[in-house]
Amino acid sequence: MRKLFIIIASVWMAAMSAWAQTSRWNSVYQGYIDQYKELAIEQMLKYCIPASITLAQGLLESGAGRSSLAVKGNNHFGIKCHDWTGRTMHKDDDYQNECFRAYDNARQSYEDHSLFLAQHRRYASLFQLKITDYIGWANGLKRCGYATSPTYAQTLIGIIETYNLTQYDRASSYDPYIAQKAGKDKPANQSGVLHPIYRNNDNYYLKARKGDTFQSIGKEVGISAKKLAKYNERDRHDQLREGDIVYLKKKRKHASKEFKGHVHIVQPGESMYLISQIYGIRLKNLYKLNGMSPDATLHVNDRLRVY
């Protein structure tokens, strides 16, 4: 009896240790989720694998995109060679110098992960489960032998519940642009996590991080620094501040329709340029909408039209 208690206690402590480690990296995990959620939803709608499970496995197996397998081989799911005829890389795992699949980009890894589950008979029972049954999927993956860790299922479930990944299992559509970009772009910073991309006013934007430049962001998103700066009505040599909004396409002449009739009340520290970025409006058009000249002085509590 005492021996059984020690075994149970050891398993529980291992699970808590693994989960404590993931909790410490909250911001990194969230960055990975923001980066790959559309790609996971795309795979779910195509292969009926819960997006929550795909994201949780990607997070766990790749260390949120920071593992050597993910960085060097774009392998986000720890899939070994088996019958693989493509590019490979070797790494110590259960045994020394084991063979793992390697890919040109993350999209290939996500697609191969889906095919790996969908085409192997050992995982067939999982596809009888509801798409929202993440607990059944997590336990099923462990039972079918996806991983050897005794805490694998509990860790997946913990990640899913902590980061509310089940919200993506209810998705009925995804953004193809974001899915393509997340899957094919190379990480451009030391954390191995790309900038999350957001949508606003029929446009895409990201938020600059400390040390970002138009050159570094342009390299990541595949847009020249000159164009990127032009889209944001700035000089390509301008210094970006942490949190600056950087649009990836030319801004529109007015805000989105939801702001029709809306009046923006100027807050302390806001400028016409900052307001134009918030709403995704070209600066000259914001002035024009309000009958103002570029040299006009802006005051706190001024009321501005944005549509």
C-alpha cells in the first residue's frame, strides 16, 4: 500500500512540476497561441481534430516553438521518422540520437500532424469522439501511445483549460491570411515566436516590441521596410516604440462602419497620428474628416469624427 502511495505521489508531483513550468511561461505560451490558432482551426475544419488539442500538443511538444526540433526542423509535434521519406534531424529522446521528421515550415508540420493522426489506425477511435471532447482526445492520445509520459493527458488538459483553448473548438471559420502567414513565416526574434497579427478596419496590424524596426518587422512579414513605413505614414528609419501599431496594408480613408456616427473624445497624450492608427485611418483623411489643417492644435476632450 505504501509503495502504491509513493508511486501515485510521484506521478502527481511530476504532473505539477510539468504544469508549473508551463505556467511560468504564460506570455510565451499566449504568443504561440495567438500565432498558430488560425492554423489549428484550419486543420480542425479539414481533419476533425479539435483545435484545442492541436494547439496544446504544439505548445507541449515544441516548448511553445522554442525547442530545437521546432527551431531547427520546424517539427512542432515531436513526430519521429517511422516511414518518413522527407528531411530528417536527430535528437536524444527516449533513446540516443533518435530520428525525427523535419519540415520546411510550421504549416507542413501542422498538416503532417493531422495526417499522422487521421491516417493511422491506432488513432481511429479518437475520431468517434465529439470535436468538443478535449478530455477524451487527451486521454485517447495517451492511451493510443502518442507519448510515453504518464502525465501527458493531464498536462494537455491543464494547458487547454488554463488558456481557454476550447473556444477554438467552436469555430466555424478561420482567417486564411493569418493561417498562411503563421505557417510559412520564419521566426524573427530570439523567443522563436512571431508577432501576433490582429485585424482592424479591413486591415492587418501588429504591435511593435522593444527593439523592433521597420526593417526587422518587414523581414518577418515579407514586406519591404519602405512600404511598411509608407503604409504607416512614417519614415523607414523612424525608431519604433514598444506597443506602436504597425499596419501591413495601406490604411483606409475612414474608420469601419461600426464607427459611423461615433465621436472620439481626445484623451491625454493622444495625437492625431495616434488616433489615426487606433482606427486605421490615413492621417490626412482624419484631418479632412474634421475640417482641420495639419498644423492645427489638438486639445484634450476635443471631439473627432472618424467616419
